[in-house]
Amino acid sequence: MHDSTLPGLERSCGPSHDWVKLAPSRPGLMRIEASFAGHAYDPHRHDTYAIGVTVGGVQSFDYRGSRADSLAGHAIILHPDEVHDGRAGTEAGFRYRMLYLEPRLIQEALDYSRSLPFVKTAVSTDRRLLRALHMALDDLDRQPEELETDGTVLAIAEALAALDPSVSGRSHPAACAHAVTKARQFLDDNLDRTVGSGELEAVTGLDRYLLARHFRAILGTSPYRYLVMRRLDRARLLIRDGRSLAEAAMEAGFADQSHMTRHFGRAFGLPPGRWRTLQSRLSAR
């Protein structure tokens, strides 16, 4: 990496620069760019890998019991279901680009028999990882092509695996990996209704507790949390496209707006109304 910033982006952030931009993405892979002058996110957790690059300023957050500080040009690696927050480390604020990558894509790239890579260090200057991230994040105005995305996912997966050498020694029976895939696909197809444990048992052939253990080991979260997060992904897009919070909640499969709001805050670290404001502020720029 010869440059500490991504092309065309200034380092400075100020009080008026709080915004979040959703970039064109692909299934299982969401990209954002954001800027904050001070506090950004309350403690929350995703069910995806959150991997990105600090573009400017100091990006500070608490993760796994300690504070981390990412400077311009540093990579950030947050594992699925790990609680973290976010804030500016200096008065100058910070700006960053992030990729939210579903664990199933990492599994597919590495092969289903291997466990998810776990990188203990949340901030990295690993050149291999940074090269892979720039493939994904240099151009956020363009929809990535499918073949391009495949190459990006593979490069990121291999970089993460290289940072966690123990991953090659952890594996799962092929039948269990197949059962988890069937469960995930069933949940994807039934986001707008309540899914019972018995249904997943019938679909996968595994009892609910064995399935839950393998689901977490392979995808980094529980079946229910996976279902909720996919509903939230849908709600976030609906809000961005102008739906009211109540409409987004109903269309995404939540019982009501308050149900969505509770889960939204736990997953993204801010309420949906605040997220809508950040989107609107960017559109007005």
C-alpha cells in the first residue's frame, strides 16, 4: 500500500460531516462509506464480518475488552457476533469504508469443511488484506460485477485465513455443513414469517440443538439471529428508499416498528431514525 487514503477522499472530517452512504453491493456483501465527527455507534454486533479501511482521522472502538485505534490506511477486522462500538479518536473526526461480508461467502471460498478464520487483532496493516480490501472498496459508485466479486471474496478469505493459521486444523463434517446451508437457504426464503424449530429440523435432518451448534460454528451466529439480521438488511434498504419506519418494519417481517427499532439498535449501534437522518444528510450534500 503506497497511499494511506483511498482515491479521491480527503482526510478531514468535521461536525457537519456525519453521514453514512450505502454503496452498490451484491448478495451477501454490503459496502458503506461513512464519516463521523464524534460519537458514531453504541455497542452492537453484526452477524457478518465487518472488514474495512480507515480513510482519514482516527477511528476508535472498544472490542473484545480493549480499545483499538485505527489510523488512515489501517484495516479493521471485526468477527461476526463480537460486540463493538465506534467513535472518533480525535477532534478531527474520522472517515472509513467498510465491507460487511456474510460468513457463508468466506466458507464457500475456503471450502465448507474449514472453520471461519478468527483474527484476534482488530486493527491490521497486513499488506495482503489491504490489497484485497482495496479491490472491494476503491470504487463505491459502481455495481461490482459477479466475477469481480468472486475474486474479491476469495482474496479476502485467503488473507483472513493467512492471519489465522489455526483455521486449517478446524473442520466440520460435510453433512453438517450441507445441513447448515439448507437451513440458511430456508431462512432466506422465509424472512417475512415466523420459522419454527421443527421446520428447520425437518429441512436439515438435524435436531435443533445440534443444528444450532453447527450453524454458529460455520456461520458465526445462531439461526434466529441470522433471520433477524436479514430482516434488518431489508428494513435498512426500505428506509433508504423512502419507506416510513412503520412500513419498513412490516415489509421486512417485524411485528411492529418498536420490534424493529430494538433489533436495529442492537445490530447497528444507532436507532433507525438516526440512520435515516444520516442517509438524508448525505443526499443533501
